[in-house]
Amino acid sequence: MATGRLGIADLAGGVNTSLYTVPANTFSIVSLNMCNRGHTALSVRVAVCSTATPADAEWIEYDVELLSKGVLERTGIAMAAGQILVVYASAVSVSAVCFGIETSTA
């Protein structure tokens, strides 16, 4: 079971990125930080889903404005085995970091 940093990415603009997938027979409690390193505001999205392409109902943040040098933080995200944390930024210069704890369901 992993603890600490579970996934990181330097996001490409306009593309969904699978940041972290919960292993089989495990559940996870995670936090997510998205940091805009750029000089202009942009939009970000976050989903907890069963595939790398989120359905409309799976977004937990959608087109939230992330100001220049700003941070979006979501904590206490409960994820079941096989679920994927998907993140998106409308432009480049966004770092995404997922950290937390994995716990066995067995």
C-alpha cells in the first residue's frame, strides 16, 4: 500500500490526464493540488471516474478559474478500487499533485 505522493503531472493544455488509479482490492483517500505556474488565468477540471474519459456526472470541479500563480486544493477525496482521478487544464503551465493513502479492502 502506497502512502504520500501517488501521482504527479505537468498538464498539457486541453487534454484530460489520468493522474492516479486506485489499485485492485484497495480504497484510497486522496488530496489534490493544482498549481498555475503561468502568468494568465485558466480553467481546470477534476473528475473521479471509472474510465479515462469522464461522464458528465463524474466531474467534481468543472471549468474553475485558476488565477496566475494560484492553487486549487481538494482534500478528502474518497476513491474505490479501479477509480481514476482525471484532471484537465485549458492551457499549459499547470502542475497537478495527488497525495494520500491506500488501504486494503481485504
